[in-house]
Amino acid sequence: MSFHTYFYLFFASTAILIGSGPSRADQTLNEWFPARATYYAPSDPRDAVGGACGYGNLVKAGYGMATAALSEALFERGATCGGCFEIRCVEDVRWCIPGTSVTVTATNFCPPNYGLSAGGGDGGGYCNPPNRHFVIPIAAFEKIALWKAGNMPVQFRRIKCARDGGVRYTLDGAGYFHSVLISNVAGSGAVVAVKVKGSRTGWLPMGRNWGQNWHVNADLKGQPLSFEVTISDGVSLTSYNVAPKDWNFGQTFVGKQFPFHENT
């Protein structure tokens, strides 16, 4: 079973619905913190699909393979999904590639293994609380350290996300149950609130179903749909009539994009 498939199944079976609100990580934007990082080596194309944030095909969703699974201390029950992190190797001069860093997007969850201690002396429990831990593709890992390093001490900071194109809205559901996957989000990257509006409705708040899938129970068929998306730094973006009145489940539509400013 592939890495991404494993964590998707784990999260889907233990998902906890959470409310919206600012992510703690955004209160310390650009501040460096200690953590550790390991890597995985994709064995087949399915490793680019899935994940606890619900993005599905990571390339089509706009994230490529510069992604990361986060330990429980960083994942924040899905509130960090879509956020961007800069990671650099520290301390170990034998393995670190000096003066380099890598930027990754949070797309997955690294579940704790309570059968192993968090200290790492037994070679496991890396993602147990209170550890801050990243699991990243080997191609990203090798930009900051030699692959033989294995479990490396690193530093990380939350940064703004730069994205190509607009925010993507993928519609799903059945009958009066409607869900939307929000992806390819710039700015802080992590969506904390979504509203939807049809031509015959007012603005309806959507609940977080899991990851970055949001849902509402309403009669929205046959109406153009507008979306208001709020990200974790409090900035909101409204895309009017992003889906035409003849939209269907399974379709993806592209709206406006959050402004991106280089981190200072």
C-alpha cells in the first residue's frame, strides 16, 4: 500500500469534524521552529493521489510532489491543509546540504504510532505528540540533506503560498447534499471558512466535512454558484458565478486567486 493511500485511509476512518478559526501557525508566520523530517520514496503513480486533506491527484490540484504529511502537532486536525512551509536542514554537518531549503505544501497526515515511543530510540514514533515532524518525498528531502541521513533535525517556518492560476472548486454530492473541494489556494493557503450562494439563495455557510472538503444541505441545482472563501490569516475572497447554472457534480471550476506577497 502506498504512503498517501495509507494516510488517506487512516484519516478517513478517524476523521473529526472541526470548526473554523485562525490557525496557530499563522500567528508565527516566518518564525523558525525546530522539528524533524523523514522521507518516502514513491513506488508507483498512486503515491501522487490521495491524502488526508482530500486533494486527490496532487498534480491536477496544483501541488505537484512538493508536499508533506504533518504530525498531529502540526496538522491541527486538518486546519493546516494547504499551508506552505519552508524547511531547512540544521545541526548535522555530515548530512546537511548547507545554504539550502525546500518549500512544501501540507496535503497529508502522519498518524501517531503509540506502540512506539516518541523519543526515537527504538526507531519509531516520529509522528507521536508532541513531536513536530514532516514526512516529505525523497526528491524534496534530497534538496536539503543526503538521503542516508534518514530522520533529520530541521527547522521550519510557515510562509505564504504562491500558486499558478485561480482557486479551484471541485463539486460533488448527491441530491440536496453538496460538497466542494477547495484547492490551489495562495496566500496563507489554509482555508478556514467557506460560504456558497445560488441565484435563488442567500449566502449559506458550509461546514468542513474533512480536510478541505466543505459541505452544505441545500437545493442548489440549476443555479449559478458563487463562493466566499476565508483563509487562515483572515483574508476573504469572493468569486461570483464561478459555476454556471448547468454545472454538474464532478466538475471543477476556477475562480479568483488570493494576492501573493513575498514574505518579509
